[in-house]
Amino acid sequence: MIEFCQHLVNGISVGTIYALIALGYTMVYGVLKLINFAHGDVYMVGAFTGLYIAQMLDVDEHPSLAKAAVVFVGSMAVCGALGVIIERFAYRPLRHRPRLTALITAIGVSFLLEYGFQLPPIGNGPIAFPPGPTPRFFPEPFRRVDFEPLGIHISNYDIVSLGVAVGLMFALQFIVYRTKFGMAMRAVSFDPNIAALMGVNVNRIIAWTFALGSGLAAAAALLVAGSRPTINPLMGLMPGLKAFVAAVLGGIGNVPGAMLGGLLLGLTEEYVSGYLISSYRDGIAFGLLILI
């Protein structure tokens, strides 16, 4: 029973990360009917942005919750701006072209971020960019404290990650269904031409949609990097793919469905890893979800 509960805790922890990334996929698809395959790499950029901000604040030597909040907000802001830039220069010129064109462009943007971040660093300063192909250590933003209630291992990072992820999900749900911006987003998703005739600035709504989705990806990256402190330029590949599966599982374009799909994928993956052959974890987990 203790083992079962431990897998439940681990599965929820991983599933909330997949859910946050899946929200970016489902929001962009809901508005543009575009699968943004560069989204997983925006997740990677969020991790490295957090690393650079942490180095500037000397988080490794003097961690604190205040510095962690600055790292978190700063990384989300940078990735939000990156999402707007990607939409403006990569996707907007192709908005009225065949969808396959935009899909190929998304894959190209993904490769640009992945391999651009693997270029040799420019300069020899303490904050060298690009980071290069070598994995980097992400400093702990605040001190780790471990608990073992009833024999189940839980750290304060697990609690903070779950709380932040759930809070961001509810905040997004509020924005989409309870604000004017959310109403405009849903109108653009239904028909951008009619929304424009009703006075909605379609370009602005789409840009902010990319910013929101990219900010959530950065939040997910920092939640992972804080507890699993090794990051590299290819770290967004598998989480991005799994989050896409979660978005499809929950009904891509459906915000609550993306949350549920991420949690279900995380739990399935964890229980498959815990009770079956871990070498085939991803394949078995995907197979079970396809059957479901």
C-alpha cells in the first residue's frame, strides 16, 4: 500500500508538469488550429533562462523564496516574450497558407532552438550564451526539506510544485472563462473573421495566447529543474512529445481536458514504471492510453 501511494504521489507530480505543457499546445491549437511543435523547446528555454537569472542573483550560494519567485516570474516573462516573437515572425506570415506549411515551420523553429542552444558559448564570462551541448546543473532555489508521513517520501519541492501547478491551471481557467480576454480568445477560436468584425484585435489575442502558453511551459521547466537539477538543450524533446499526447488524449483545444490528460499520462507512466518493465515504460504507457 505504501508503494502504491508513493507511485501516486510521483505520478501526480509528473502529471502536473505534463498538464502545464499540454495547456500551451491546446491553447494554440484552439485559437489557430496549429500544432506548435516548438513548444517543448520553449520549455527548454525557460529552464536555461531560469538558470541565467539564478546565476545573476547568486541563488546557488544564498537561496531564498524571494529569489525563487524572481527566477520564476522572470523566466515566465522571457518565455512569454519568446512566444510572441515566434508567433509574429514565424507563424503570422503563414496564417493564410496551407496548414502543412505552418507545421513544417514549427518543426524548423524547434530545430533552431534545440541546435542553436548547442552552439559554442560566445565569450568566457560567468553567464555565457549559448549554453552549449554540455548539461548544466540547476541550483536549488530554496532549501530542500524531506517528509515521510506514513512511510511515503515527499519533499517540500513536491508540495510547492503541485501547489504552483494547480494554482496556474485555475488561474488560466479563470482567464479563459471569466475575463474579457478569455471571451475574445474563445471568439477568435470560433471564427476569427467574425471576431474581427465585432472589434476584437485578432493579432493581439493570438500573440497573448502564445505568451500565456509559453509562460506556462517556462513554469513547468522550473518546477522540473528545481527537483531534477540537470538541464540540457534537448531536455524539451520528450516532455514536449508526452505533453502533446496528453493534449490529444484530453481533446486538443480543451483546457480542462489537457489538465486531465496530463495527470492521466503521468499516473499511467509512473505505475507502468513501478510495476512493469521500466525499459519499455513510455511505449507501454502510450499503448495503454491509446486503448483507453
